[in-house]
Amino acid sequence: MKKGSFNDEAARMTGIPLAEAPVTLEMRGVTKAFGPVVALANGTIALEAGRIHALVGENGAGKSTMVKTIAGVYQPDSGTLELRGEPVVFAGTAESKAAGISVIYQEPTLFPDLTVAENIYIGRQPRNRLGFIDRPAMRREAAELFARLGVPIDPDRVAEGLSIADQQIIEIAKAISLEARVLVMDEPTAALSGVEVDRLFAVARSLRDQGAAILFISHRFDEVFALCDSITVMRDGAYIATHDADSITVDELVHEMVGRDISALFPKEEAEIGDVVLSVEGLSRAGVFSDISFEVRAGEIVGLAGLVGAGRTEVARAVFGVDRYDTGSVTMAGTPLRAHSPKAAIEAGMAFVPEDRRKQGLVMDLSVTKNTALTLRHQLARFGLISGRAERSAAEDWSKRLQVKTGSQSLAVSTLSGGNQQKVVLAKWLATKPKFLIVDEPTRGIDVGTKSEVHRLISELAGQGIAVLMISSELPEVMGMADRILVMHEGTISGRFDRADATAEAILHAASTDAEVAA
Amino acid sequence: MTRVAETATPSPVRPRASRPALRGLSRTFVSREFSVFAALAILLIVTTIANPRFLSPQGTKDLLLNSAIFVVMAVGEALVIITRNVDLSVGSILGLTAFSTGATYNAFPHMPVIGIFVIGVVLGAILGAVNGLIVTAAKVPALVITLGTLYIYRGINNAWAGSTQYFIGNDPPEFGNLSVASVLGLPLLALIALVITVVFALYLFGSRSGRDLYAIGSDPVAAQLFGIKVTRRVIGAFVASGALSGLAGVLYASRFNSVGADTGTGYELQIVAAVVVGGVAIFGGSGTVVGAAIGAVLLTTMTGALAALNVSKFWQQAIVGILIIAAILITKLISLRNAKKLRVSEAKDV
């Protein structure tokens, strides 16, 4: 908080939007290593005022390291960072912020115990003549910000319990109030639904039009092309190329990101469709979903599409017995399943790979071995004790088959990349030799290369005669992978398609309408 | 998933009813402190009915004097706990400063009273700074570090004191008189505790660095990313806690007749208990020093009241334990209720 006039509080507090002066942030040849691991080999990018710049690359390409270097969390080992033509070195996040750079991290970083207004103004709250925090002024300014952003968030509520989307809006409000000239958004849309993404984009565009330089990181190509003016590709910690968004195609981009051709992103192989494995009849739960009926056959992948909040995960959880249902039945291979008993479901040969692998799928601090063997405890145990050797060999077998990339089986799962974590979750369940597998958003937040590996795996499993129910919000994934597609809307199945006659338009239509609503 | 029937409001964006929410918030703010305060009031009323002499002028004075030292320490501890740390060395710091007060008077019998206070507070601040520096540098939970310094400071006290006891309660008389003096009808010690509570309450509520403490306790990682000076603030909280314990040590020497090797042993848990009972979340981020101060008064009163009610000394501790758990459950209940209220108000706004 030492330098310069643009840190002048009075100016900041006026709430005037971004300054007119075009700002360019330029990073050239920045390297950053952690011990022997080079996270960033050549960080190069140029952000221009009034443009939205996308940064794409697989997980582990060095995007987050680059963001953290811009933010001042890391200091570069070599290379230069220039702000408006002048070299800068940020010793900490406070300095980059004072220089007009705001970063919105993947996981919003709000203080749950503080009010929304205080979250925006913490550390620079308006003060009255006595030097005390002027809460009415702070509240007023926050309310004005939200009015300008067009979102109804109460500045006086505590941040705890806000939706991710609202949290992100607050982060943006913070950036605006800081008069950020450079706004970095690290995968802001990963947890947002369609409407929320639109709202975020509208805000980002208006910031751009006011002269901000924006860096946008996303794994979703449609978003990148819809929002961004230029695109920079990174691979293995190094800069590859920068393109104008309208002069490159998705295929070319993918090619640059992975450095190899991925001919088919979604390779579902033909598998022999066998008998009905799972059959769900008239499943209902008041207020959540109603009258859900479907079957999944051996070797078949059934895609469950729909918008976020349509009730897909809730149905899956009820089928697996985690949640209760009011009426209906779940039958596995002809035998009715006891309701509300995951234990019965597992014994009948069901496996469930949940959506939030960090919270539900993995014990992040345990090793790869322990996580993989978690579901095998009963099989492996002798006299109630688990032998470390049996655990290791069972786990190694599976991680080898799934090509989990880890330095050692004894490393904590939290050190793996998202894609490899997902493989560990899969390995954990596959080790139980299931007959029916539920995967919920199997490739969320996973880079393109690993994504196709996950797809290949799921496809292979189907080939081995496992029945698969795949919940996915990504249309190409559903259409490429599934033999049949069910679409849910507000708790009911609103469309059923065979692979042959499924079109994106038809699925989207079913996902966004059922009977009366059409807005 | 629950859809509230929508009344057709043509909805230009409006901030969600800001005033009622504000009231709701201040209600939360008040209700934690209020529930402790209510417990204190009930305790006083019940005890006075059973034993009218409990709140006689002398009884009241004793109560205030006994509370004062705990209140001073609880305020400091609250600052530390709000940052998601804890200071277990406060009892040892009190012991060391109390003994050093005795030793100073022994060596320099004509030391002015103000000098004694400066020495105590500075010594306490240094010991607190040691805590803060180790905690922030080693990035190890404060629980472990201050458990260590609890023994280290106590060990120094033991080695220094041996079997020596200083009796300074009346010698020099102007120092001993501090603990019996009254200003405006209030015992001086109680007044000191009150002033300290008010000063730190204003600091936490109304200053930027005070709010930083809440932010740090609420989410330390986010605070770091946000550019809050986490290290400096945490060290500051430990220094304040140490300084206040040092002050408490001087007050202790004035109030009680003798100081020695084991002065203040076991205080740390009583102080942490007072802070938690006073509504400061043990994992930081919320609570106030006013609550902590009331918590300290409540626990002190409890001891006196149970004695006045002829409850066996053995049961007193069990009752304190029940109080701690009740305080935590109340806090939890309040936050659950608020979360529910927020959900409902949001559903209405959709």
C-alpha cells in the first residue's frame, strides 16, 4: 500500500468505474520452479485494455501458476512482468491489488463470518471523521455496486451460505470497487449454471467496454469463443501461441493444447447390449423429483442430461440409496433393492462416482493406495486387520489399469491433478467389480487429454458388460458417449432419445421446457 | 427445488430488504452476548434470593474485584481466538509478571507505581511477542506452541522463584491500596477492566485492523490471498494478549498477598472457557470482547454463587463444564437458525 496516486482512497471510494487509461499487462518469459518441479517454463501473455483474453491449456499447463504470479502470490524466478510498459515486481497480493490487478480465483475467497459489504471493503472500509469505520457509507456503496451490476444481493447478510454464483459476483463487485484495470478470472464458470454464466458474461463484457483488460480461464470452449477476443494456448508450462478468437477453430485449439490429435473426443465404442441390469419404476420424492422410470442394460451407457438443478444428482443418490424416496422401486438384476441403503446397493453391485470428488469421492489427505483400497476393506481384511501389502497390490493393479499418473502410490491424493483424482475415484469403485456404475459429471474441471482418457475408460467398462448411468451437463459428452439419453427438467424426465436421433437442439429444448414454462 | 409461489412482481432489481436483514444481523450480534448476559442476570437473581447477603455492598465489591483480573485476560485471549489461534500461556505470563513485580519491589522499594505497571505490561508484551513470532514463523497450530511456552514461562518462573514468596499486598502501601481504592463508587480494578473492555471493543468493531482479525479467523487462506497482513495482525493479537496478561499479573500482585512460583497456574483454561462461554467461536471469525468479558464475570460469579448456595466445591467444576457446552450449543443453534432464515428470505426473492 505504498505506491502511487492511484491507490488514493478518495478516488477509489467514489465508485467511478474503471479509469480511461488503457492498461496493458505483459508477461514475458517468466519461469517459476518449486524445487525440481518446473511449474512455469515460459509464461508469456499480453493483456490489452478493452479486450477479453482467454488462457487455455490442459490441467498442469501452468495456467494457475501464471495467475498466481500475476497476483503476487508467487514471485518469478526469471522473466519480466510489465504493467503499462513499466517493469513491476509484486512481493505480495497487496501490491498487485494496489497496482489495479484483481484476481478471482476458482474457489471464491470470501470471509464467511463477515457481511457482504465488509467482504468487499475489508482493509479499506470508508471511515468517518473519528477514524472509525463508517458502516452506513460502506453499506450504501455496496448497495450501489450491486445495483450497477443488476444483482439483488443484500450487503448486510453474512457471506456464509451464499451460492457460488453470488460469491463470484461479490468478487467482481470487489474488483470494480478497487477500480481494477486488470481482472483475472480463473475458471469462474466451473460451478455455475447457464443463467449464472450469462450473468457473469454480461458483467465481464461491460467491464471490458469500460476499458478493463480481462484474462479468462476456462475449460469450456463454447464459453471461450462466446466471450473472448483473443486466445493464448499453454502446454507443459510454456507459451504456445496467441490467436484472434475468430481466426481459429476448436479442433485447432485442441490440437495445440494437447500437442497431438484427439480424433474423437468422445469415443464410445460399440458394445453388445445385454439384459436389463437396473430398472427404476415410478421413483418420486416430494418436491425433488417425480415419477422417474428408466432401465439400464448391460454394456449400455445411458446419459442423463439436463440443467444444473434439474434433479439428476438427486435421482442418482436415491437410486444408490444415499437419499430417501417416497414411492417407486429400484430393481437390480431382477431383485428389488432395499430403499435408503447404500450398503445394499453396493452389495447388489452398484457403484457411484460422485460429482464433487473432493468432498464425496476421495479422502484428500490419504494416499492413492489407501483411497483406492477404501472400498475393498472388507475383501482385503483378514481377522479384521488389513495387510498393507494386500492393499498396495490391489491398489497398484487398478491405478495401472487406469493409468493414474502419480509419482508414488503413497502420495496424498490432494497432490494429483483433477483428472488423475477422478481416475483414483473410478479405480476405487471399479475395484469392487460393479455391475452398474453411476458417474456424475465425470469430467468436470478435467483437461481435454485426461477427459478423453476418462471417456475411454467408461467406454471400456461398458464394453466389459457394465451398465453405466452417466450424468453430464456437457452436451457433446452426452451425445458422444451415451447409447440412450434421458433429459430431466425440474424433477421429471422431459425427453428420451436414442443415440441416432439425438440432436443438440432437441436435448436443449427438452432440458429447458416441460409443460408450461417457456422463459 | 422448493418453489415459492411467485407473485407477479415486475422486478426491476432491488436490493433485498436491507433494513430487516440489518436488524436480523444486529440481533445475532446481540443475541450471543445477550444470552450470556441473561445467564449472568439469572444467576445473580437466583443466588440473591437464596442468600440475600450475596449482593451486599461488600459482596458486590468482592465479585467485581475477583472478576477484574479475569476480564482483562479474557479480552486479550478473545483477540487471539478471533484470529483462529489460542494462547495457553496466559496463566504463566501472569505468574511471571506477578513474580517480577514482587522482585522489582524487593530490589527497588521506592519504584513509582506507574513504573511497576510499565514493567509488567512490557514484560507481558515481550512474552506474547515470542508466542506470536513462533506461531507465525513455524506455521504450527498456536495450541501446540503456546502449550510449549506455557511450560517454558512457568519453568523460568520456577527457576527464578524457587521457594521465594513475595508479600507485596501492603508493601509499598500505595501499590497495595490500588486493589482497595474506589473511583466513583467502583473499585479501581473493575474500572480498569471496564476501560480495557471498552477500548478493545471499539477497536474490534470500528477499526480496519480490528476487522482484519475477524477476516483472518474466518478464512486464513483467503486473508492471505486478499493481501491482509496476516502475520503482523496475528503477532499483534498475541502481543496484546501477553500485555494484558502482564497487566493482570501486576493487578494480581496488588490484590493478593503473595506471589510465588505457582501463581496463576491453571488460569489458561479458565480464561479460554470464559471466552468461549462469552460467545467467541473457538475457530475464530466471530464473537466480541464484550461477550468474553461477560463470560469472565459469569464464571467468576458462578464460583462465588455456588459457594453462597452451599453447593459442594466439587460440583462447581462440573457446572462450569455444562456452561461451556451450553454456550457452544447456543452459538450453534443461532447460526443454524440464521442459515435457515437466509434460505427462506432467498427463496422468497427468487
